[in-house]
Amino acid sequence: MRILRSNTGDKLVDESHPECGACIAQKRSIVPKCPIDGKCARHTVITLPHGTVFDCAKKHGFVKSARMHEEMIRNTCDVLETLAEYKNVIQRQYEGDYQRLLHNIVSNNAHCIQEVYDIVSEDRLIKDPQQVDSLTHAIAHDPMAAAKAVLRIFQSAVAIKTEVSTYERLYRKQGQINNKRHNIHRVFMNTAYKFFPGLSEAGIYLRVEASREEVWLDYECVSIILYHILDNARKYALPRMDIHVTFPRDYKGISIVMNMISIQILDAEVDNIYAEGYTGVYAKKLERAGTGYGMSIVRELTSRAKIGFNIIRNANPKVSQKSNDVPYVRNIFELKFTTP
């Protein structure tokens, strides 16, 4: 039987029985006959920095030696204290990720609503009981603007879905990798087409190689990974420059290779870009930095799914240019799927 009570009075561990109260009140070191099982027991009470511990031991060595019993208690409490610290760290991280999920969902939902109001004003919708007539008239008046708004609403909806899927993967489906056979070109395009409107607005087009290659992968997991890589490309690729995508195969497996001209990644940033919350020097300068967790998710999920991930920085030193005092170089992002 063991009770660990913190300085606040909370019982952090309580393995006691109702009958233990009498023994605790007597404050005896040795109890010849335990009221629960009749065995001889030693009671030890220790006050530690984080609280008070009461322990009842019935093993012969502990009953015989007060020093051995006290040493066991102290060692146990050290372990419990460490576990409590880990628990607090994990809880803070979980709460932080939950708050970020909530914030991003609310923000993207607000974007969807605003896009509708950009087509037809809120006042007009309120005054029109039918609403459909007002919206139809507004779309007919400027169908191009309405079409672009619908695509932006679609992008925000995809972002919400990805946020939820990412959260599910990180916390509810830990270790669950469900690999199935998929056409690699189709897997890539099913995520890539969601970025067409945003990329085309910047004059960036995806030049995707045709491929009939098939690979074993977890579709949802890879879709999340691709989403975050392409979202980075949308923000940091050089405008009016194409992104080339190929699917090379070698004896080890098949890859998705994204070759682009994007902002330079400094030597000092190589490890930091995978740290949650980190934003690179030139990303800040462009003022396009997001929450700084996309690449950390890419690393986490590629590791779980055993997918190779590599960034080849400045792949061709001859290809380098500046735009608004930000250097752009050729960077290659590669996902490597091994053949089963």
C-alpha cells in the first residue's frame, strides 16, 4: 500500500484500503499483524520536496531494514517525479496542438464565410428571404470572380480537413500505418490539384511527369505530407517559375521528386526548419510565414510511415536569383518509398 500526497494535499498515488487509516493514525513503524491479511508490515513516512509519502511494505527485507525501505521509497518517488514531468510536457504539447487546430479551423471557416460575402453582401442576404436569387444575380454579374471565390472556399475547406486529419494522425492514430497499393501519379495529383488556384495566381504551374508506377503507402498519411510540402511551395516558390515533379525508380524503390526555385535555406537553418514554431530568415522577410509547424509534421509522419524524406538545397549553384532582396535557389524535395 502506498500513498503519495503532494504539498497541495492532492493524492498523486493512492493504493490504500479503508483499513489502512487506523495504521496511519497510530504512526507505528512496525505493525505485527496487518488488519487486511494478517502479515507483519513496516510503515514508513517520508517528507520530500514535492510532498509526503506513506508506504506499507510486507517483504521481509523491507520489514527488517528501515534504511532499505526508505531507500526504495526515495528511488520510487524519483521515478514518479520524472514521469510526472513527462506527463506535464506531453499535456502542454497536446493542449498547444489542440488550440492551434481550433484556431486554424476557425480562421479557415471565417475565410469561407468572407468569400461568400465578397460575392454578395451580408446585408443583401439578410434582406432577401430567398437568398438564392441574390446569389444567382451576383454570380451572373461577375462569374469569373464568383468562380475564383468558390475555388478559394474549396481550398479553405481542404485546409480544415487536413488540419483535422493531421491532428487525428498525431494523437488518435499513433502507429497506425495502413499501406496499400496505389498509383503514385494519382496519389500526388489528388493532393496537388487542390493547390492549382493558389499557385496559378502566382504564375506557378506544376509540370508533372506521367507515371503508371505503383507503390505501397498509407494514402491518408502521404496526402497530409504532400499537403504540407506543397503548402510550403505555394508560399516560398519563386513566382512565375514552374515546379517540376518526377517519379524516378531505382533498385531500392520509387520517389516523388519536386524540383523548384524557392527561397534559400541557410546552413544554420537545416535542422531548425523541422522544429515546431520555427520560421526561416527569408520566410519572415517575405511575411508569408504560417504557424511554423508544417515541416515538423512532414518529418514526424515520414518517420512513422518509414518514408525517406530529403531536401537537396541549392542543387544547382548556377541557378540563383534575387527578388525583393530575397535569394532564390534550386531546391529539391524528395519522398522515397522503398519497395516491399
